[in-house]
Amino acid sequence: MLPTQALQEPAGDAGGEVVLERMALFVVGEHRFGVGIDRIREIIPARPYTPLPGSGSHVCGLINLRGRIVTVVDLGARLHLPPASANPDHSIVIVEHRGKLAGLAVEEVSRIVNVDPAALADAADSLRALRIDRSYLRGVGEVDGEVFVAVDPDEVISPILSA
């Protein structure tokens, strides 16, 4: 489970105080994505899925997480990228969505970073070559020379859990 202390940290600058958001960065295909750790309940290793008949190819299936049934979405497939769940050593990022738990299958969780949410650039121009629905994205950021796309887990999961 990710540490929950100090989800946001103030950092001073000349113009005032900037509130940084802690984000978990993870890998899907050749791309880096991030989700605010305040949205993440825990990160677990891959486990067998129970298929969900009639669901799209972006739904891995269901898992039992300590007695709770969790729907897992393959973030790669959902974003029209190679499926993250194709990697047998992938991870599942458990997020809370409207009082329910849901999972995002990702290839690898790489690190936790501090990001200025105001510094996230508009994702539309940066990701023109990808066929990603822009409503899934919060923006594009860069930390230590590593470019990543900030994902809104509610937008990724909502159409699936409400269907």
C-alpha cells in the first residue's frame, strides 16, 4: 500500500506558495502515465481475472480483493495502446470511484513524484498522434526530464462501472 501521509506538500516560490500534488507514475507500452496518489488505495501484483461476459476488450475482468469484488480495466487497451495485462508481471492500481473500488492494469509502477498541477500542459496538442479520448486526461507533465500524461481515473472507469 502506498504511504498516505502528506498527500500534498507546500513548496515556496517567489510568487507565493505552490501546493504540489503527489502522483504515482506508471508505464503502459512506451508511455508514462500518472494518477494522484490521493486517488490510489493500493497497488497489487497481477492475479487471475474472472471474465466479465459482454464487457469490452479493455475490461480484464473481476478480482476478489479481501472479500470485495473489483472490476479491473486494462489502461493500455482503454487508451488504444498495447494491453498492459498482456505482461504477466503487470500491476493493478486500485482506486476508489464513487464509493466502489476499481482497478487499472498497468505494466509497471515506476515511482512517486511531486507535481505542480498548474504546470500540467494541455494534452490535446502533446498527444495528437495517439487516439486517446481527451476526457480521460488531465494534462501532460514533466519531472526530471521524464514526460508523463496525468490520467483522470474517474473518466476512465465511469463508463464501465455505470454500464
